[in-house]
Amino acid sequence: MQLRIRLKVVLLALFTCCMCVRAQVNHAQLNHPDTLGVMERLSIGTNIAEWALLLPNLNLEYDLRGVTWNRWSIGLKVKGNWQTYHKTKPALVYNMVEARAELRYYWHTRLIDNEHPRNKFFLKRLFSCRRDTLKHPNTTYYRGAYLSFSKFSFLLTGTGKQGYAASAGFVYGIVKPLYQFANGNALDLDLGISGGLFFMRYDKYRLDRESDCYERLSSKGWHVLPYPMLNELRLGLVYRLTRTHRHQLPERYRWRYDVDAAFRDALIEKVKEEHRIKEEKAIELKNLGDVQKYFDQIFNANYSTLLKEEMENKAKNDNELKRQEEEKRMQKEKAKEDERKKKEEEKLNKEKAKEEQKQKEAQEKAEKKAAKEKAQSETQPESQPAEQTPVENTEPKEEKGGEQS
């Protein structure tokens, strides 16, 4: 019974794998439109033109919303070059420190068509983003307002000015992508201009070489300049902390209805794809039922043969295991017998060597005794006659003397 179930599972698994291995479509995450992280909304920039004018500067900009259709951002910029060291009072003074806040509105140009016709009013047309042709599709435009406060001291001619100024006005410019890094960050080019009204106060002064000091000539209190002035010419670089190309220009600051339309189209395609997959799965399940019946017929027809083969293989494996165990047992017994014989042989060899050692020692003792007796016989004088015992007719005594000799 277990064999029957196991074979069925194997056959069905093989068929399911063959039917289901197909190229799968990787869908985008369409549960919500694409969003930006906190760091992706931050960008760091600097104005190269002001560096050329000996004004170090740094600009931080942050998008107000974390979505790709957001078009509003706020920025903070600082720049300054103040009180450089001199042993004497310089005749040329170029000192300035400024803090500046910006509010920007980004937009892309759109092609005039039936859905987006040309604006009829002049003011709307003046600020419209609709164009007859899209000459620069990768360019992002911006306009906005700024507010700044600065401290300055300029002495470029014989008379200089030192004071404070507050300015408010408008900004306009474009941003173009320059380079995309492998980690997803991007470097953009920022070209812009800003200008507005100035509210300021200052003192006029001149350099007195004799006393080596600056002499104040006159002062003017807070007042508004009667004419607008240029505040900044921007030739800047912007570094964006993005993580993917979908969050870089020109994919950012898009129109909301464009994003929604693309999202709807993608969502519709996803629904269609899911419906198609469901239909395919239903067809596969139907085919799988038919194939299962076919496999059942084949299985029932070949079950007895397969069972017999399995039993024969099992008996064969059991016999082989028994034979291997018997061989191992015989090898162990043979090894034990060899070990026993080896020990007995070693014991006999030891006894034989011991007996030979005893015979050798006895022979050496006999040789020593004979040599000793020979030496004693040689030391006796030849002139001394040998003692002769009187011979009596007593046979037992001769036997006794013979034994003594």
C-alpha cells in the first residue's frame, strides 16, 4: 500500500513540474505609486559661479512630499567670506555673509494636444508649461520665491559701504541630469537666476592710510531700494541621494495625472495578467485530472509486476546482507585463530630459548671445571712419587678406593 501511494505521488509531482515550469512575469509593486525615502528627498548643491567670486557656499534642498509627482521643495543656502586676515587695513574689502531660504515649484513641459489645448489667456500662457514641440524632454524647470538676509562690507573704490540687507523676490531656472552613479545617486546641473527688492541699511566709509583705520563718512537707515536688483546667478551642481533611476530626473516632479494614468495602466495590465494566470491554472487543473486518470490506469496495470520486482529486490538485498555478515564473522574468527597460534608459537620459542640457555650454562661450568683440574695436575712436581696405598686382599676396599679416585 505504501508503494502504491509513493508511486502516485512521484508521478503526479513529475507531471505538475512539467506543466508548471514556465517563464514567470515579475510584476512591479503596484499596491501604491512609487514613493521616496527621507534621504532620497534631500539634495546637496553648490553654486560654482559664487566660488569663482570667492564666495564659498552650500545649499540644502528637501522635497515637501515623498512621492514622484511632488513638485514643491524648500531650500536653505548659506554663503560667506568675512574678515580675512591682513597685517594692515586693506584698501580693497570684499566681505559678505548671507543666509537664504527658497521655495521652488518644479514642472515639465507638455505637448499641446486635444486633451491639453493651448491656454487662451495671456497670463496663463505666459506661465504655461504647454508647448507646440518638446525640444528638451529631459529638462526640468522651476520657479519660486526666496527670502534672504545678509551682512556686507564692500570697498572697491575710494568709498565703501558696510551694513545689512534683507531681500525677497523670485527665482527661475532649469535642472538637467548630468551623471548617474552605480549606487543610484545622481549629479544634476542647475542653471538659474533670482532677483527682487532689497530692504537695507549701511554706513559709508573710507580708508585713512595715515591712521591705518576706516573712517565712517555717513550712515543711512533702513530703506527700500526703489528698483529691483539681481540677487544670484546660479551655475550650480546638485547631488541627489537617490537609490534608483526611477527616483532621478526626469522621473521626478512629474504631473500627478500622468503618474495616475501610468499607475492605472499598470494596474489594469496586472489584473489582466492575474486573470490570464487563473484561466491557465484552471485549464492545467482540468488537464491534470485527465492525466491522473491515465496514470491510475497505467499504475493499476503494472502494480503487480512492480510489487513482484520490489519483493525480489528486497529478498536479494537481504541475502546479500546475510552473506556479508557471514563473511565478516568468518574473518573475525580467522583473525582470532591466527592470533592464538601466534601466541602459542611465541611461547614455545621462549621455552626453547630458555632450555638452550640452561644447556649452554651447564657446558660452560663443565669446561671451567676441566680447565681447573688440568691446571692443578700441571702444578704438582714430577719427582714426588705418587703415594701408593698397600694392597690388601679386600675387594670392597678397592671398590671404595676406585669410587674415591
